[in-house]
Amino acid sequence: MKKLFGALLPGVLALSVNAMAADPAPLTHLWTTEGFAEPESVVVDAARDRLIVSNIDGHPGEADGEGFLSLLDPDGSVVNRQWIGGLDAPKGMAIHEGRLYVSDITALHEIDLERGRLVRSFEPDDARFLNDVTVTADGDVYVTDMMANAVYRLHDGRLTRWSEDDGLHHPNGILAQDGRLIVGNWGTGLESDFTTATPGSLVLMDADGAGIEPVPNGDALGNIDGVAALGHYLVVSDWVKGTLTFLPQAGGAVETHAVEPGVADIGAAGDRLYVPLMRTGRVSAYSVSASP
């Protein structure tokens, strides 16, 4: 898990497409970089023209101090493998106004992006397994708690449990969009190997956290890890099956592309999709057609 980064892998990664996709959108492999230590999330730091990768480097629930963040150029070349170390099991990330917010088991860290320094950490007493992170335009940060079936909010310097709902089934991926939150559930009947008795679905949460409704075509998609918006699509990753599912936000055929088991918290910017492959310690980039 602590091997050095390898060379970029050229060529196009073979993809298979679910039969639901009548006309699959072009998905072109750009690069793959090896040598990460259980990469869980990729976020685009557009202001500094770089990518940030969270590395768990150990058990996802153990506070062992082995986790770290890496920096990459947009072409996949390594800038700094151990940019920020001493974390435990960092997972989801989001950026707002020069700050990076990183979930880390029961803590949410705030990092100064320019200085590369930890500014402060928020540790609510009732947090169990904080996972994905998103931030709204006005700066409120939301974090899923996969094991508490809850969503936390960082507002006015306090991280508190914002919502608990029967419609949350081990929530993982989360995305702020148009004044609401899109949450990806992992599913019900969670086993020790992270498989579930039933697959998870995408749901919408309103601004006050009091109501949940299904996302069209988002039912029973799988063990949802990441949720990203790219062009006219919502893109969802399934960690157990290792797939990427594309849902046209205006309606239309749902497309599922197979990559490999361990597809974690994806990142997107422009027409680029960044895919952390947690089990094999790699990160891949693709270009995606902007419209269905």
C-alpha cells in the first residue's frame, strides 16, 4: 500500500455498457496514475490548477495516523504524494473560498489550500463514520455519516447533526445542487464486507432537511459511493460492483459502465471525470460527452 507512484498508463481502458444504454455517451480514458494508498476521493482545486486525492492507507474506520492527501497535476503527474499527512482515514472532500474540507472518521478538517496547513478540526460527540462532503454556494458544508444514517452541517463554525431520516440507508455520496442535496445511499442490511441485502438509491433532501424524495431513475442503483454532476449528467459510482452510472438530468436512458470493484468518491470538472480506484491504488481520468 506504500509503494511509489508508477508511470502513467496509456491507452483506453476497456469499458462494458449496461443493456439499458441505447446510445452510450463517449467515455474516453485519458490517464491512470498508480501507487496511491487506498485512494477514496478526488477533488479539483481549480484555482490552483491541481487535483487533491485522499488516501486512507489502512482500515477506513481506524484512527491510526496513516492517512494523507496527495497533489496531482491535471495530467495525472504527481506533485506531492505526502502533501498533508498525519490524518487517520480521510475520505470525502469539498472546496470553498480557499479552504478544503475533509472528512476523517469522526472529524471534519478544514485546510488552508494556499499554505497546505490544517486550520482546525470539528469533532461532534455523536459522529460515527463521516464520509462524503459537499458545500453550498453560501459556504455551508454538509457531511454524510454512513453508520449513523445522518447528515451533518457545518454552519457558523459548528458541526452538528442536521438530519436523520428513514429515507437514509447508510448515506455515502452527497452533492449540493440547486438549493437541495442529492444523497447516495449505500443500501440496507450492511454486512462486514460492505455488501448489502438491498442496493442503495439516490434521494433529494430539501433545504431544511425535513423531507426526502426519490431522484428520477435513481432507485436501486447499487452501493453508492460518489455522486457528481458532469454536463447534463449525474454520475454515480458503485463501490462493490465497480461501475459508473450516468443519469441524464433531463431524463433519458440510464447508462452503466463497468470499471473495476472499488470505484470510490468520484470528482468532476468541465468534461473531466476523476475516478479513484480504492482497491488497486490508482486514479483514472476520463473525458465525457457533455450531453446525452
